[in-house]
Amino acid sequence: MNMTLGSLILRGRRKFGDGLTVFFYRDIVRPKILNTPPVIGLHESEAEIHVLTSATDWMNLVWTLKSFYAVSPRRFLLSIHGDSTLSCDAVQDLQYIFPDARIITAVEADDAVLPTLREHPKCYTFRSRNTLARKIFDFRHFLRGQRIALFDSDLLFFDPPTAWIAHIESGDDERNVFNEDVGTAYAVPLREIQEHCGEVITNLNSGFGVVYPDSLRLDWLEEFLSIPGMLDGHFWRIEQTLFALCSTRFGVELLPDDYRVYLEPGLAGRPFRHYVGAVRHLMYSEGMRALVPRLLK
């Protein structure tokens, strides 16, 4: 296939735009995780890890889960939800690496979840047209454990996440818990949310947490989706806003400072980092680089 000079330049920028170190760890080192031994023995049901992934993120997810199970003393159940872009080859690779995991395809989830939402039309609309809605409705629907261990595909673990695990193990404290964001990123302005719902937790990030299924009530979700502008709000922020609203009503707290999202380079002895989009390049040059001796030995 002939390529124009412009397309070659664009391709080069995409591949090398974040520097040679990022290129090396993303394109050369990252795939080597697929040749490491499978993770087995995932049976503990105090919580079940649920994570949504895609064609572009699934290999990062392997690093996420491998790093977690490498440092964690707990072997929580695992469910991986694929969006409509996740290929059959990726599903096969994920199933090989995590043979105890349940992998739920987009078609399977649509068939199971959408019929349960027909009496809640705003929930049905949101689930039908926003991929990230799967993190709320599908995680709740398919849960086998006592709590949802909420993961995104861009987390890396360097030491046991003891504060997060302690929240799961303290069975008498039924509050949701999340990592703290760099700011409040909700689908509609905070003032408008407060006018309709009162006070709501700020700075909540829905990439890592523990969620009780009873906090994701369909009547609550239908109510919150009725806030003017919510369904038409920022595509990437609606589910995060719903997690914040449901959790505020149910009971919620944020994890300690070591778990917060930050945008500067460096790990500074932290046990965990959420590599959000603005620092995704650091997931390769910083995070995976630090984990190579442990995960690729």
C-alpha cells in the first residue's frame, strides 16, 4: 500500500512522538508480558475485580492485573468486560493468561443487561449509547463477589495496596471507596448537581475503588440521569458522576494520598499509580520500566 509523505510523518509522530524510551517500553517490552506464566487460583469472593477493556487497552490491562496479583496477598475473583472493539484474538490471549477469569463480551453483556433496564428509560438510554455505562450496569449485573473491586486498564501496582485491601477486609464499614482525582471532573457543573441533589463528594475518580452493589440502585441512577444535561454531558465523565452521586448517598470516602491521581513524573515510593490519559506515556517509560524485573524475570 502506497503511503504519502504526510501519512508517514503522522505515523512516525504517533510511534515516536513521546520519545524513544516510551516507544521501547510500549512497543518492544510491553508485548513480552504475553509470554509470562498464567495467573491461577483466583477464587476469593470478598470482592471481585471488574474491569472494562478495549482493543487499544487490553495489553495494558494484562500489566495492570499481573502487577496487582504479583504484589497482592489476595486472589480475588476476576471478570473482564470487553467493549465492542475487543477482538477474538485478544479474548483468547486474556483467557490464556487469566484462565480463572470470566471474560464477558459486549454482545453477551448487551443481551443480559439491556432487558433489565427497560423500566428505567434513562438508564436504558445511557447504557445503550455510552460504552462506559458498562462499568455501572454490567459490573453490578455480573457480580459474583460481595463487592465490586473497581479497576481501569491503566493502573499499575508496585507494592501491596494495603489501604484498599483493608477497606475490603473491614466488613463492618460498608462505604464505597475510590482514588482521588486531580480535580472534580463531572458531566455537568458541580453547582448544578448540588442544586438538584445537595452536597456531593468532590475529586472522585472512578478508575480504582471498592463499590457495594447496593449503592448502584436503578431508581437512584434513573433519578441522577434526570438532572438537566446529565445524559448529554461529557461522554467520559457521566459514569464517574453517577458513581459520585450514588456513593455520596450510600456512603463514601477517598483512599489516602498515596493513591491519588497526579500528573507529575515519579513514583516516590507509592504502591500504585493510575496512569490517566494525560500521563499515559509514563505508564510505559516509568511504570512498566519499574516492573520489568518483577514481571518479566
